[in-house]
Amino acid sequence: MNLYILNEKGNPVEEPDRLKWAKWFETANRRVAHEKIGNAEISTVFLGVNHSFGCGKPVLWETMVFGGKFDQEQYRCSGSRYDAEKMHARMVKKVQHDKE
């Protein structure tokens, strides 16, 4: 399993030591962004575990909606924190557009 942590600049780096990863994961602030729009909440986090499962670039970021029309809808991406922030903004725009 490919495990990742965020370095001091917030960039993902692979962590081969499972114990070191677990200690980091237990206390790390993995939240990228959080928004509340009506009765929906949109959350973007660093996953810490590669969700590509060997198919392409590591997928390390997830945006998910809780509540509302898009409840449980999610986006996932690889790349940097910046990419995750853009992904979050796309989901926020989608939820806002539906609310109008």
C-alpha cells in the first residue's frame, strides 16, 4: 500500500515506514477546505493513502458532499494541494449553482 504524508510545505511525499505514517496521520491536519452551503457541507481532505490502486498517478485528495442533493458525491485527484483546492472550488460551484 502506498502511504503518503505532507511535508512542511504541504506537498505529499511517500512514507514507506507504516509506523511513522500512522503517527503522522493520527495528529496531522489533513483538511484542505470546508464549506457549508444550505444544508450541504463540502469537505476536502488529504487521504494519506493512494486511492489509484496501481492505476496511474497517486490519488491522494478527496472532496465530498454531506447532505443536500449531492449527498455522498465525491471527486478525487492526484497532484498538489493547489489541485485539491481547485477541485474543492469546482464542487462548491456545483452545489451553489444547484441552490440558485
